[in-house]
Amino acid sequence: MEFALETTSRRGEVVRLGPQHVKNGRIRIERTHGSKDVDIPMSSELQQACHAMPKAHLTYIVTAYGKPRSKYGLGNDFAKWATEAGLPARCRLRGLKKGGMRRLAEAGNTTHELMAISGHRTLSEVQRYTEDADQKQLTDTCMAKKRGQSENASVANLGARGGKPRSKLLKTKE
């Protein structure tokens, strides 16, 4: 779970991760589906997950027989584990990539920062993953930035021409 969530990785990327991909507090992920490979700093949660994994194989996630797990096998096993844990049927491994992207967006990361982590090549791909980000939190962040700007501004609400207001006073009929 940590591999998919913390690295915003697909199941096909997760099953290939192994000790050789970790070096100096970073993890190198060979992305699939046309995304760029990435080399990202590891969160403490991801470091703990990697530390807890067996290091006898080239991949962290193996079957009970010591063979590398397939992406399909991992997806099926994750679905079974989620069901056994009492989670709704919609809770599947593929949702962790989106969840990781959403968490990063809600933490205030820019779209380009998210692209650097996920390996996506276009903004539209990133927007698909982050469109459900917590709008309330994002509006709070936006307004906090605005407050910071207005404290530094000397004149507010200037029009486009030399500071003249763009609207005219309305005359009322008496």
C-alpha cells in the first residue's frame, strides 16, 4: 500500500520495485504507460516500508514461493485484502495512485511539482488525478496567499489605466 500511495505508482510499477531502486533516501521508479521515469525523495513512511521488506529478491513484493508477483496478481490480492478488511468494493490498488496525487495537491503542491513526482507528461493527465482534491482546503490556501499579497500591496483595486477605477458611479432617479 505504501509503495503505491507514497510514490503515486501504478501496480505494474509497484511490482518491479526492489532494493536496487533505493539509494541515499531516494527511490528511482521506472514509470509505465508513457510516463517519464522519476527519482524522488522517500517519505519516512516509504523508508519504513522498504526497510521492513525482505531483501532476498530483486523485487520487494513476491509470492509465497519467492517469485516476483505479477501486476494482475497484486491487484487481485489487494482486492481480496481490502474486502477482508471490510472496505467497500471501490477500494482497490489503482485508487492509491489517485489518492497519493490528491494528497500532494491538497498539500499545496503545484501541477508541475506533481508532474515531477508522477512522471506525467501533460497537465491534463495530472488534472484528471487531482480534480477531486479538497476544494475547501484549496480555497483556504488561495485566500491565505491573497491575504499575504494584500498586506504587501500599497494600493488595492486599481483599474487598468493609471489607477483610475474602471466602474462609473451609478446615478439614481429621484
